Amino acid sequence: MTRYVKTAKDPRSLDAFFEASAEELRVLWLFFDAAEPLCAEDILTGARLSSLGEAKDAISFWRGAGLLRAAKKRESADAQESAEKEGVTAPPAAKKAPVRAAEELPNYSGAELSGMIDGENLASFIEACQQIYGKVLSTTDINILVGLREELHLDLEYICMLVSYCAGRKTASDAPKKPMRYVEKMAFALYEKGVTDARALEEELSRRIRAKTREGKLRKLFGIGERALSTEEEAAFVRWCEEFHYDDEVIGLAYDLTVAATQKAPVKYADKILTRWNEAGCKTVADAEAFVARERSEKNKGATRPKSEKEKEKDGMRSFDVDDFFARALDRSYGGTDGGDK
């Protein structure tokens, strides 16, 4: 049974206190008043809630606000041992709400797993996931699927969509299937990012697929091959595609200019070009070409423009100063008589 405790951190947003219902505020008070970890069953009566689902939802709300966290196994064990020594029941604790680390998903017993599958009619859901993967899922795999449902309260459509993505069905046809542990870690990462419903997940996965498709083309263009991208390269690719929204033609033009200037293809140099274009409001190849033409024209004008009288005067002063400097240096070195005549 997973238990939860209050955190020592400040809430992520004070809005949570204004948005909380009376029941949710009572749940939070129970956690802050308790000396030991609590589970959802424990707060059901103390917070005068109508159902276990309502208790789970309240815990989920405060976990999202950053005020509750899953208790470590050692904390829960210590609490239970202390209660047994004192001959009392462990204080209320909280169960089954979004947890913060994948390793905190509970390992259900065979009886618990079977009961949850039957209780929530998950048999067809498990079967659908097995068909997606094209294999019979292990007990550990099923434990993860049920855990994501129970702990993160993700709907079945969401989990199936995530499983399908990790199984390679929404990427390249030859993409390797990711293990269920990868699904688990990705689910937690998405939850932390705030991607918690099917619509938001669909948008996020579409973005990832687009970025992955573009990455392959960019790797080929810049001759990167199969090696892992550096942090700078990965950030640059995402910036060009997702922030600047540049198509292949615009990036190709930046690549051509990069090679012409450096005889190589450094991503960092191309990134400077594309960043400058974006800051200048260039959206298309025509925009970029016009911008480059203007830059070259201004540069050429600066090189051929006749100097003003003031600039000529400054040049003369610079020449005088240099000549005077060397004359004095020679006098000091070879014993000139300039100073001795005075």
C-alpha cells in the first residue's frame, strides 16, 4: 500500500489554495497534522469523503501543487514498525495519486493485480496492449500498465496511445519496440510536464514525431551520421524546427552559406545565421535571400564609401602619433640629441 507525506517545499502556485474544494483542504490539513505517512483509505473517513476515488483525486490535486509526495519505503516501514511496537494502528496515510519517480510504482501481488483488472474491467485493455506489442506481456509489464492507471489516474486511451508510440507504431515501421519500463518512465516525464490527457498527449507525440523526422534529414545534411547529437546540436535542431518553424529550404540555404564561409558544416555556425534571420523576421527563402543581399550591399557600401574630412583628420592624427612614438623610441635607444639641445 503506497503512502504519502507532506513535502517541505513551497507550493508551485498559491492558486491551488484558492482552487481547492473544502474536501481537498480537509485532506491537506490531515497530512500536515499527521506525524506519519498516510494512505487514501486512511483519509477517507478523516476528511469526510464520499468515496475512495475522491480521496485519490484530492491527493492527486495536492501532489500536482507540490505539497505531497510518495513516502519512501523505509519511511512507511519505520512508521508501521513504530505503530506495532506501540500497539496502535499506523496513522492515516495517503495512497494512489500521481507519484514522482517511476521506481515508486507499487509492485502488486498476483491477487491485487487480478482484483484491479477485474474491478476496473481492464482485461480488454491489457489484451489491446498485447496486440500493439505483438507479444504476451509479462506480469511485470501488466503491473506497470495497471500501476499507471491506478497511480497516475491516466485514462485507458492515453495509456494505449503511449504504448503504441513506444512500440514503434507511430514512428518508422522498422523502429524497435521500447520495453514497458520505457513506457513507465515516459509516462512519469509527461506527467511532470503537464501532459495528462489524451488530447495533450496526441499533440506532444505529433511534435516528437515531427522533430524526429526532421532530425534525420538534418543529420544527413550536416553529415552527423549515427553518433549522438551534442546538447548544442540537439537544442539548435529543436530551435530551428519548433521555435523558428523553418522548412528544409531555409535551413538548406543556411547550410550552403555555412559551407561557403567555413569549408565545413558546423551546426553552431548555421545556428547563428538562422537565429539572425529569425530575429530579422525572415520566414521564407525569399526573405532570407533578400536579407543576405541587403547585408552584402551595406558591407560593400561601407568598404567603398569616401572618407569624411573628420575621418581623414583622425587618420592623420593616428599616423602622427605612431611616427612620434617610434621617433621617441629611437631617441631613447640610440641616444638621440632631441632632449639634449634644450
